[in-house]
Amino acid sequence: MDKILDILKDKKAKDIVSIDMRTKSAIFDYFVIATVDSSKQSDAIVNELKKSNINIHHIETSNDSNWTLIDCFDTIIHLFSSQKRKEYNLEDLWKNTKKILDD
């Protein structure tokens, strides 16, 4: 988890939120949400995750490249444009859940 958060910070993702889901989900342990400025930034994050030997199960990217979902088995990462992040407001769904990092 720390390695993922370090990569997001190094690649200048903004407003990083990590949510502890261990008591809420049997499927994954952590839910990470971050804002990116472009699809190139999102691609750079994905490439760095791969180079760092983060175990990635699946990557989903929207056609308009405003949302990238990265399934790292025990951690789900959502990279949003600021507009899409406001639109989906995933943090609100988990507002009563423990935040590990709220950047």
C-alpha cells in the first residue's frame, strides 16, 4: 500500500484519499482515490506501478480518459479528472469509513 501511495505522490496525483476497507469488504482491503490532470498522467502512474512490480489484476479506462480503475487485488485505485471525481463523489459513499491518507 505504501508503495502505491508513494507512486501516486511522485507522479503528482492530487487529493489522494486511501480508505481502509478491511472491515467493509471481503473482496479488497483498500480503496484509493486520486485526481489526475490528464490521461498521460494516468498512463504514467500505471506504467510506474507496473515497473515497480505492483501486482495488477486488471485496468479499466473510460473512453474519454477521465477515469482509470486499477485493480491491484487487495487495493482498488481510482484515478479521476477533477470533474469526474466530483460527479461520482465516491468518497461520499465511504464517508464513515476510516481514512488512512487524506492528502
